[in-house]
Amino acid sequence: MKEKENTSLVLKANEELNNQLSDPSVMRALVATIFKGFMDDTLVRQACLEAMMRGYSFQDIVNKKIYAIPFKGGYSLVQSISDVRTIAMNNGQVGKDAPVFEEKDGKIISCTITIKRKIGDYIGDYTATAFFDEYKSTKDIWIKKPKTMISKVAEMHALRMAFPEKLSLAYVEEEFQGKPSFPTPDKFNKELAEASQDTPQEDSTGKVGDKTSTSNLDSLDEIREQVKTKQETK
């Protein structure tokens, strides 16, 4: 019974995704704005489908509540920190301590953050520490705002500890910008991968996501408007 429900969910999500990507220019716009660095449209489709299987809508993807980054030859889904915070607040987070930084000779060593979660009458403290050298990056934002960046990483560690049933798969992009030791990104099972390829989108040349197709849909705002229109006409 559960297997049938999962299959139905896959097919429903795939149908919705095919509808949203029926215009090849939407895929080009996604790659240009949200899925930067992806050379394979198939991976973008799989990432979108996996996000939708987790309960997110295509609109959520367009709004970057969840998206994907290239990782180890494939991809890893990441969420916006604001989305993760909203999930935590809706499930019992009642506080967060200010980040505590350990520094030595003017250099950041680590950041520690405590998340407070209420379960019934009990309020628990969930504390996590992120070490700067494990996550630091040469990107400008890490050089200009190192404490802001490492505090996001520490906060995510604490949030996963506090809400394992909701956030065990939640990561933010900042956690992947250095060289942390991460598990291999979730792989699609055979059924999911096959479903994403059942009805490939072709343009007039017969190529999937052909980059020579001409269309004026080239901005994220236009994608959002198109998604909204499709939803209103259902």
C-alpha cells in the first residue's frame, strides 16, 4: 500500500514538474539564476523532483526556499536559512542564544550556538559548535563577514540536533563552501530516476532543453509570474 502511495506521489510530482518545464526557456532561466554551475539539465530536473518529493512546490524552488548546488559530480539539496528557521519556529523553537566565538591571535577558531526547543512543559537546550577551518572559504563573503557565515553553520548544526524529525536532511549552502566532511548526497532510487525521464521536454528541434531556442523568458521574476499564472488557471 505504501509503495503504491509513493509511486503515486512520484508521478504526481513529475507531472507537475513537466508542466512547469514545458517551455525550455524555463530550464535555461533556472540554470542561470537558481541552479548556477549545473551543466546537466537532467540533474536540475532530478533536484527539482526530489525537492517536490520532500513536500516543496515548484514555487518554493523558484523562491529559493530549497535548491541545489553541484557536489561531488552530482548535487546536494540545500535550503535557505530563513526557511529552516521558519520550520523550527513552527515546531517549538522558543529561543536562540547569541553566537559565542572562540578566537586566538585575532583569528576565529569556532562558533557555538544554542537552540531552545519546547516539548510539552520541557525546554531543552541544543548546543553545537562549528570550527572555522573546516568551513572557511575563499569567497568574498567569507572574507568580509566570517563571523556571520560560520554562525550560520553552527546554527544549522544546532537546529538539526533540536529538530531531527524535521531537519535531518536540511543543509544550507554555507556548509558546502569550505571542505567539510559530508555524507554523499541523497541518491534517487530507481523509481524516482525513471519517473523523471518518463516524459522528456523537447523543443522544436527535438533536443531536450536546447539552448538555441529563443524566448524572452530570461529572468527569475518572469518564472515566478509564469508559475503563478499556471497555478491560477488550474
